[in-house]
Amino acid sequence: MTNLTKSLINIFAEKSVRVNPITPGWVGDGIETPAIKEAKWLNPFNRTASYDEVAKVIRFLISDDASFINGESLVVDGGSSSVDYVLKKESELS
């Protein structure tokens, strides 16, 4: 995704088109499966993102407020990608 993004910004920037991929974590309201429960457990906020939260990020990126943001991948996962699964499991044992 990173290389594709960097290639696309070089192609489309002259046309004032920005390329900023969104990389969301688990998203869903009212969904309860074993995988979702574990995803919530791994998230520092102990929940998944709502569809509205991800939409607000997209709304920001297409707004004039983000007019100079280009070629950046924005992670919208509530911090899940920063959680070390093994350390979190070990912390439950103590």
C-alpha cells in the first residue's frame, strides 16, 4: 500500500488530487463474535471503532483542513496496532 500511495501521489499531485489511504482496525457496531471480542480486548479503548468514527476521518481528509496532507496512510484503530499481544496476555497472568 505504501509504494502504491507514493506512486499515485507523483501521478496525481499535479492535478491537485491527494492520495491518503485509511487503514482502519476492527469496525462494527453491535457485532459480537469471538474475533470481535478479542479485537476489543486488544484495543486500548476496549472497543471497536464505529462506522461514524471512520467516516469522520475520511470527511476530514477530503476537507480543505487537510489540503496539504498527501501520501500519508492514516491508521484508525484506536491504538490496536501498538498493542503487543504477548505482553497483554502475560499481564493477565500477574
